[in-house]
Amino acid sequence: MKTAEIPPFVRFILEKLKKAGCQGYVVGGAVRDICRGKPVKDWDVATSASPELIREIFKEQKQFCLKHDTVSLVSDGQTFEITTFRGEKGNIEEDLCLRDFTINAMALDEETGGIFDPCGGQRDLMKHVVRASGNPHVRFREDPLRLLRAVRFASETGFCIEKNTLVAMGDLANLLKSIAQERIRDELIRILMSEKPSASFNLMIKTNILKEFLPELQEGRFKRQNTYHRYTILKHILKTVDSIMPDPDLRLTALLHDIAKPRVRRKIDGEWHFYGHEKESAFLAGEIMDRLRFSGAVISKVTHLIKHHLIFYDSAWSDGAVRRLIRKVGDPLIWDLFALREADLTTHTECELQMKTLAELKNRVRAQLESRNVVLRNNLAVNGRTVMAETGLLPGPEVGRILKELHEKVLDQPDLNNRKNLIALLRATSQ
């Protein structure tokens, strides 16, 4: 083990613990990543010191406590967790044996460079296996979120899940109901950010995990579509997720963009149709994200993109129609919409033709934005007070209707957007 890879602040932690007469080891993902030759994202230390003693030893450092038996220190904007040995014996071997998976159940002795590996984590790293430490049924019952963590680790590493661990996942999938939705949400996002999320979702289907926290998605399994689509609803969704750029909001949007298709699916004259699926999917996606405790901002963004993800463009569109699309979707969300639509189209039967048409629309949108011809409603040269002064109207919906009409005219003719022209239009319509 290359102990030289340990950052100075982690060495500082270990030295302070040693001077206080306590044991301290680098543990968990840091050891796993060092063994794999991967960059270490998080540095965790396990110690024989109690949480109270940890806080006393590091009283001069910025610290906080959010987890039981864990003290987090902050240095240069980075967090380092120090956790008291778990278990009754209070030693590193027992602590490691109680961790989730063997590849995370290793400890590094910084002083000697040796590795404590009571569960065979190095062996499983070499075999590319995710295996529960000890009895998998016991480990998953201790914290059912480990069911999703197993999926995530398999996805992030490209490893397979060991047979007994996989069986236990299927046996205990229903325990996910007991987990806080926020924890499930965070694991879901990490799974979505993996290189190929579809593999994780297929694994969750195989182990009955998906139907426990996202049953709406599984409704699309085996549901065929129409001649414009190559795949079933679920397979199309997962292909779209794989195709879109690894941005959390976009991956989530791709995952939910057709979520209501199975519920609106109707066969008419021998062909499957999904009328209104974009609006229904936006509504259902909102319910799902609210259940998983996503922020209001994320829910608003994702549902907005889903609601508008169908773009029926052709070259006959006027410039005003292009500007109306920009107004409806918004800038910069219009570019997220295009990213979603491109990923969506990759599974269509007429993919090349539709991609060419979409590229044309993107160029026209870019040209309109660069020319500054897109006038937003709040950038009109007149406002409600002007309308009331010119028409004699009192505050009410009629004022809003007139402003909307003026805006429509400006979208068709951007040069009209000055106070003189718009007041002239107002006077002409109020006579």
C-alpha cells in the first residue's frame, strides 16, 4: 500500500489520535480506491476513541456531528469523518466485519503500510465481486439502504454481485419501505450518474428492488410501443438515460420523461397511441419526486422539461414560431430540452431524419437568441399601468389579456417593442 498517497490532514488526524493513546486507521472507500489505483473521493478514519474524546482531541478544528458515533472535521473545504469502532469489542477487526461489503471492509495502518482485511476485500477486488461482509441477510437487515448501495457499487466499479448477496437482495427488497425517502433519493442520483445506469436498473428489476421504491417505472416493462419506436417503454426509457449527458437533473428527467406512457397507452386501429403522455408524465414525475423529497426547484425544472419534451417542428415554422418555443420553454432550459430530445430520439426508428430536423431547429433557436429578437413578457416596452392608463381599465384579467396580445405581436415583429409603437397599437384596439 502506498501510504504516501494519504493527504497531510489525514496524517494529522492519525498522529493526533496516536498521541492521545488511541488507535486510528484509514478505512472504507479510501482503502478500496487506493487498492484499485483510483482517485480517493472521501477519507474516513476509524478509531478506538469515543465520540466525546474525538471532539476533545480535535477541539481546535472545525467540526460537526450529523451521524451517530461520527465526528466530521473540516479542512480546506473538505470533510473528513472520524468514527468510533463499531461493535462490542471495540477493535478494528470487529469494526471491519460489521461493514457493508468486503471491498469496503479494509483498513490501512498508516504507520506500517499494512492492510487489515478480515473479510477478503482484496480477493474480491481482484475477482471484481461485490460481496456482503459476513451474512448478507444480517448486513442488509442492519441497514436496508445497503440494498441500493450494492447496486451502486456494482454500477460504479463494473463488478458483479456475489450469488448469496444477490439472493439476499431479492429476499429482503421489501425492507426498503422502512428507509427514509431522502436516503433513497441520494442513492438513486448516484446510480443515475454512473457510466451506464441501465445496468443498475435491470439489476434492480431482477432483485425486486425497483418495484419497492419506483414501481411506476416498472409498469413499462414488456409494454410494446408503435412503429416509431424500436423498444418497449421501459427499455426505451433506460436507453434514453444511458444516452443523455451525465447531469443529475437531465438523467432524472430522462428517467421520468415517459413514466406515464403505460397508463395512457391505447390501441387504435391496430396501432399503439400515447396521447397526452407528456403532460401525464410530467404530473406523475412530480408526484414521484415529491415522494422522494426532491427540492422544489428540481421538481419544477424536471416536470417543465418533461411537459415540453415533444417537439413537432418542421421547416415551415416562422421565426415567430421559433421565438414562441423559446418563450414557452425558456432560455437556458431550451438547451436542456434539446439534450433530452436528442437522447430520446436515439431509440426511434427514423432517428437520423429526426435528428437532422432537430439540428435545424437548434440552429434557428441559436440565431434568434444571438440576434436578441426574443422578447420576454417582462421585457415589453409597456406594462399593466400603461395599458390601464391608455384604456381606462381597472386592474384585472383583461389587462393581462391585452399584454399577452401585445407580446404575441412582438414575437412576430420584434421591432414593434418600443413604447411609441405599442401605445399606438393600444389606442388602435381601444377605439
